[in-house]
Amino acid sequence: MELSISDNIKNITKELPQNVSLVAVSKTQPVNYIQTAYDCGQRIFGENKVQEMTTKYEALSQLDIKWHLIGHLQTNKVKYIAHFVDMIHSVDSLKLLLEIDKHARKNDRIINCLLQFHIAEEETKFGLDYKEVVELLESEDYNNSKNVNIVGVMGMATYTEDTNQIRKEFSNLKDIQMRLKEKFFLNKSDFKEISMGMSNDWNIAVECGSTLLRIGSTIFGYRNYV
Ligand SMILES: *Cc1c(COP(=O)(O)O)cnc(C)c1O
């Protein structure tokens, strides 16, 4: 029997700890699926493409949805989302962060950002390493930027059946978040987000301390493409 979008969301959220939020990843899915999820209480939606997210935002602009950009973001596209995006999970360079800052300022907004770490074995995934992030956070440019709010870290585990491997990578991200908290954000109570866990590994992510689950196909069904 096929479950509905609302049942799928309920099944995921019913056992989640208080501090864990669900980002419903609606990429490639039609606007009426988003509306259905919204109607059963879902408020955070994740998209990985600027054009698609902007179109959906415009179609649903009367709803109080929090739009999260979860995919790789090119600096020249920041301007299209700066007026409405709630959080950008995929900050992977100082250059991008400064561009977000610039456009947030133009719109008189502060945009929440996560630093994306490369935690997987695969070469192909985007992301920074610890040393690069320390450099970024110590840079004068970052410290002068007032319209970005770094609230945590994001990562994607290796796509594998080996749950020990996944657990190791998620624990590593949790460890990184705690080290950064101690070194740079001790007095910043909103530096607390760890965005990790997708359809195939979200249970492990919760065990390892995730606060933002990015789940698509388990909610909306399979996609034709990524
Ligand atoms: C597509 C996507 C997800 C969700 O993937 P599912 O396996 O469908 O849950 C999560 N994070 C990112 C960055 C994605 O691109």
C-alpha cells in the first residue's frame, strides 16, 4: 500500500528528538506536493537549484515557508534568492559567503548559513575541510560581514550500505561542530545546527546528533533525476 505525503512526514517526525527539524526536500517535485506537506504542518522545504527554488517561492509566496538552499550555489546566482532564502546549507568558500553577505545587505536581511564540510570518501562531493574553515573564520573579510549568520555545519556521508562508515562520518561532523563552537562561537547560542541525514541514512544521523534532516524521496517518492 502506498503511503501519503502526510503519513510519510508523520512517520519520520513522530520519534524525533525536540531539537531535530525536518527539511522536506522538494526538488523536482510539483508545487501541489509542497502544498500538501504544508497543509499537514511542514514549514521548512529544501531545494538544490536556484531557478527551481525561485519559481516555487513565487508560486507559493503567500505561505510562510522557510526555503533552504541545500545544493551547490554559484556566486553569480546568490542575487536571485537573497530576498527570500531562510538558510543556505552549502557555503563552501569565503568568496560565496561574502557574496551572500553583500546581497543580504542590499535586501536589508540577515541570511542564515551553514558551512559545508567534505566528510565523505567520494571525491565528487563539495565541501571544505577543517583547516579551510578555520582560515575562513579568522579572516578579516568574514569578521567584517554583518549580514550572514553562521549557525552550524552541513555534510553528506558516503553513499554506502556500510553503516559503520556512515556513522564514522556523521560523528566526525558532530565533532567538527563542537570544536568550532568552542573555538569561535562559544557565546553564540544559535551556532547549534548540524545538517546531516538523508532518506537512506537519517536514522543514523539522528543518533549522531543531527539537528536538520534533509529528506526527499522518503516523503515525496522517487525522483526521475537528482
Ligand atoms: C536530494 C538531496 C537530499 C535528499 O535526498 P533523498 O535521498 O531524496 O532524501 C538531501 N541533501 C541534498 C544536498 C540533496 O541534494
